[in-house]
Amino acid sequence: MKKKSNIFRNNIFVIKKIISIDASKIVFDIIYQVSTKFKMFLFGIFYPLFVFRAIENGDSFNKVLLYVGIALGINLLIDLYAGLYSNKIAPIKTINIMGAVNRELYDKSAQIEVSNYENPEFYEQYNRMMQNVQQRFLSVESSLLTCFFDCAYLILTMSIMINIDIAIIGFVIVPLLISFYIGSKINKTQYKYNEKQTTENRKKSYVTNIYFSKDYAKEIRLTKIDSVINIFNENAFKKSIENVKKYGWNLGLKRALVETLGRYIVYIGALAYVTYNILVTKSFSISDFYFLLSSTITLSWYLNSTIRNLLSINDNCLYIDDYITFLNKDNEQTDVNDLIKTIDSNDITFEFRNVSFSYPGSSDVVLQHVNLHITNNQKIALVGFNGAGKTTIIKLLMRFYKVTEGEILLNGINIEKYDLITYRSIFTSIFQDFQLYAYSIAKNIAMNDVYDNKLINESLLRAEILEKVSRFENESETIISKEFDQDGIVFSGGEMQKIALARAFYNDRKIAIFDEPSSFLDPYAEKKVFEKMIENSQGKIAIFVSHRLSSATLADNIIYIENGKVCEQGKHGDLMQMQGRYYEIFKLQASNYIKL
């Protein structure tokens, strides 16, 4: 698909964004551009021309010396500002702006629909954007300002050259216009090349992460999986080389043409023309010779710079498109008007009414015509084999996805009609793939930068891990993991789950969801955890997900899921009397435990 970019829109977007974050950066950048261009004109053209003219006119040495002193004073002031700008002002402004841009991207990534993470194209665009946004974002503003002041310098220089000889300008402009055309083709080819390489680079990064992650270290050493990984990695490298072969010659040839036209033809042509007018027509003086030749070289350099910046503006905007596209992705909740922002948490009921679901981009039906009722204070167990659809039911209930067919009701109202933040505020949850972060234990439990230490300790006590945490020098302020702190603690799998359990106890909500949080534990330990969760879920709805049926016996209502369908539901005793699928699986699992 051909990539199109609205250059004007993208440039305006970036400039407005920078102004909204820190407008003073543009002011400092303008001062830098003006001062450096003035210095270049002063020492590159005006001062040498003045000296030559002084020699030709027989001016006094004192007059020349005065101008030398003034020029050096101006140069010192400009260099002082340039040093301060380059080493302090610009780095600080850049860090502030990119920090704000990254925060916006992080906020957006936390708001977009979860279904995006099921889409490989999203990852391609996301990786391409994150790899380039740092460089490209500020490059837009830099290229625009440089281009503007380069043009101002060109106009000033050409106005002086025209007074001497207008024809020489043609030696500069014609080759560079051709260079600009070729350069625009280079940008499009380069973008296609980078687009192709993004996929392969992501594969290579994936392999690097595997080899340098402790999560894979044991399996790599105990199995032959490294042969699979290495083949995967070699294929990525081979594909990268194929991309280079496909685009490299094209890019190299075009860049060689730009270099030849932009530098050597301009210089050689201008030199020959000026020399001819001195030796043959004798229409130029020595000062004219110096001025025209140096101006031509300078003009050529600035025209090249202008063209490079124009091409850079176009090139950058291709990547800014990715940035804007990402920001414009739909959030989980886009329509906030007329949404219900209050929920009566004293009497909550849920109903799945003929719900079916397929994941985005897939034709496989994960849930088929599911009908469920969850009433106030009920303890529900969703059980079944892995892949039966248990976690999918939770994802739909939490509104990570929208149902394909049917509807889910909260207190008789479709859950999509509730404000998303209000709706999720009634849930606390622990998922099988829960994460602990390289921050303090307290922040991992509160999931917030602000927390109540008393509640933290109470939650740790209820999760039966307070005794261990209390032995640490910094107690709940101890950092989890050694990634950024050598004094950090590395918990075992079971201890990690207890921290996650403390998180659920700390965030005391009306509905508690436990999606196989005890998968690391043995059946006996898991049952103890379930007992603890039920004990601490009095007066709430608690939903447990597990593929081990032994823990489900504690629930008020057991819902057995198989192949995306609700096969059976009821209390443990009733389901055992039915002697259906739940009975068969329970007896099978029980017999395995007895053998052990």
C-alpha cells in the first residue's frame, strides 16, 4: 500500500505540540539559527570581501584592524551562546519535550482497545513509531527552522551575487533542483526499506530478549529449543539481507547522483565560469572572483542543506503519520455522552444473555451462546480445561472486548452503557499472567504512588506473607527485583502470587475476580488460597477461574465450561449427583491426586 503523508498537517501538528509543551524552545532555536547564519555570512563572505576591497581601494590597515576586532567580538558572543545552547539549553528542552511526548504515548497505550494487541500490524506500526519518534519529532522543528533561515541566507547572498553576475546562479540552482527531485524518490524508497526491516528487526530483538532473559535460561540449557530459536534468527537475518539487496543498489545509485550534482558539478561549473570571465573577458576583479566563487560554494552548501531539510521534512512526516495514527486510534471508550456514571453496589447482578464471541481477526468462535446469572454476594467458580473459554468470559465481563453476539447486563442494563471508569471501579482482579513491577512492594500492592501503609500491612497479613516482608530491612518499601536495585528482593512463584493476592485485598471492591492466580501452587496449597480468598470476599461477588475442580467445591455456583459452552452449573454436590462431565473430570483429577 502506498504511503501518503500530509506534510503541511504533520508539520503544523508537531509545531503546535512543541509550543504547547515548551514554547521557549522555539525561541532559543530561532536565536541559535539567526546567530549562526549571521556568523557564517560575516566570516564566510562579508569580511573576506571587505578585506579584498580594502586592498583594491588602498584603505588603511587600521581600518581593516578595527573591523577585525569588531568581527572577533561578535564571533565570541555568538560562540558563547552556541556553547550554552548546545550543551545546556537544547538538551534540557529536548528531554522535557520528549518526556511529555512519551508520557502521551504511554497514556494512549493504556487507553486503546486491548484488541489492538492481537493485531501484528499494530505491533509493526507501534515498533516503527517508538524506534523513530525520538529522532523524528524534534527533527521536524529543527528542519523547518534550518530550512527557513537557510532560505533567508540564500536570498541575501543571491541578491549580492545578482548585482555582480546573474548567470552564475544557474550553475547552482539547476543541478540542485534535479537533486531535490531525486532526493524525494530516495525518501520514499528509504521508508519502504525501513518498513520491511521493522519486522525483521523485531524478530531479532525477540531472539535477543530470549537469550538475555532469566525466564528462558533454564529451558535453553536443558532442551534443544536453541536450534529453533537460531533458525528463526537466521531467517530474520537472511530476510534483512534480502531487503538490503532489493533496495540497496537503488538507494546507492540515487544518492551518488545527488552527491555528484549537488557538490562537484556546482563547484567545477562555477569555477570554470568565473575563471573564464577573469582570463578571457576580463570582466571580473580579484575581489569579484573571490566573492563569486566563495558565494557559489556557500550557496551550493546552503541549497544542499535546504534540499536536505526539505527532504527531511517530507521523510520525517512519513513517521509522524505513524505517531498521529497511533494517537487517533480508538480508545476503549470513545463516546462519553449519556453514559451511566453511578452503580448501586449494594445489589449487583450480572447476566450473560446468549453471548457469543470471536477474537478480532479470527473466525474461530471462542464462546457460543453463553447464558449466565451472577447474583449479589455469590461465589462463582468457572472451571474447565485450558482453552475452554473461562478467561474469555472474564475479559468480556471486564470489558476488554465487546461481545460478538448477545449482551452482558449489569443490574438489567447493557454494560456498554456504563461509563468505563465507573464500571471497572467495582472490580478488583488477579489474572494468571499478573505482573510485578520493579518498584516497592507497597506500590505493587496499592498499584498507585499514594497508599496507606496500615492497609498495606493488613493486606500482606491476609495474604500470609507479612511475616516474610517484615524481615526485610525496608519492609514493604523493599524493591521487587534486582533489575535497578542490588538490594531488591526476588520472590518465588508462590510468594509472587501472595503479593498479587495482597493487591486484591488492598483494593477492596464489590467484585473480586481471581483468574487462576494460584497456577504455580500444588492443589492443596491452591485450595488453601481459595479458602483465604473466599474468607476475605464476604459481602462481595467473587469469581474464581481454575482448571482444577478440587478448589471449586467451595463455590456457591460452579459453572463448567467446555468448548466455549456452558455445559453444566450448580453446587458441587448437585453436579456430582448428575454424574455428567463435571463428575467425570472431577473423579479423573481426584484419582490422579490419590495416586500421588
